[in-house]
Amino acid sequence: MDTLKDADLCAIAVIPGLYISDRFGARSQFLLRSHNIKYVLSATCEQDVPRWDETTLTKISTMHLDIDDHPMQDILCYLKQACDWIHAALEEKPDGTDPQKPVGVLVHCVQGISRSGAIVVAYLMRYHSLSYSDALSVARKHRPLIAPNPGFEQQLRLWELCNYDVYAAGSDILRPEYEFWKAQCRKAFQGPEAGSKKVIHETMNNIEAEMMKWGTMIEN
């Protein structure tokens, strides 16, 4: 069984320049330099965002998504922005010091498993037109530890149904599937058993049942 090891950055080799790690890898200025990391996306709470020295700060562009590793945490609202940011960074041309070495983009969370794993899987889905299952399989070939929590998995499957955007094509109107998901999550945190494991489980089952209907409609 794969386990967490010493700090390192794991290359998603099918996407030259894309890396995933835990918080310790993201804090290592030596590893960042070694892999030519110029962009770092932190999918963490504020306290787990890396604190680098001033020299490193001037050389790295960052994005912070304030995300808890909780099944009801909304990641759908961040996915398109995060994926487009990663893609634009990967498209950047290498500097003159080593033109053969691609610009590095690191996505990290606390353990490099759920939150950052979900972002990497989302990127593969959006920019390589992969299903959730196929994107997860590709990502795990390079980092077997990747495992979005059940709520993130459900959201990524919903994102697939929404064609990788929570907004209707060419508009600022939220898709009804996403509106339904948000409404269900709000209900899960109301009432005497608000936020309990039982309520969250029931909520996810309700969402899953509706997603199955939507999937059938798309197939037909």
C-alpha cells in the first residue's frame, strides 16, 4: 500500500511541468528550484499556505483556494478558474536559463491526496476532455495516493455532466444542476441534525439519484 513519504514533488508526467505534493513539498524551496516551479496553487486553509523567504516570493506566482477537506465543501465554484490558471501557467515559455526545462506548476494541499488531487483530476477532465474515472486513472498512474473525498468525487462527476463549467454556455447564469447541488448542501446544514454524518450521507444520496436522472437524459 502506498504511504506518505519524505517531502517530494510528484510529476504528472502526461502534462509536462505539472506537479502535485503535500504541504511539506510545497514548503521546500530547494524542491521548487529543482523542478523550476514558477506557479503554486494552494488548495488549503490559510494556515497551510507555504511561507517562503522574500527571494522565493518574488519568483513564484501563487493562487490560494481556501478549501476544507469536507465532502460538502463547494469546489465546483473554483474549478474553472483553477484549471484555466494552471493551463495559462503551463503555456508560459521557459526562460533563457534552461529553455529545455518547462515552467513548473505545483498544486498542493496538506497531504497531496484529496483537495489537490481533485484539482489535478479536474484539470485533466477540462483540458483533455476526460471523464472523471479516466482522469482519476491517469492521475493515479503518477501518484497512486490521489483520492478526492466522496463529496469532491461527486462534484467532479457533476462537473462532467455540466460540461466542465457551472455556468450555462456563454452566460453568467448558473446551471440548474449546480443550483440543485447548492440547495441540497444548504438543507444539509439546517434543522436539528444539521451537518451530521447521517444528514450528509442522505444529502449525497439525494444528489446522486438526481445525477443519475440527468445522466440518463444526456444519453437519450
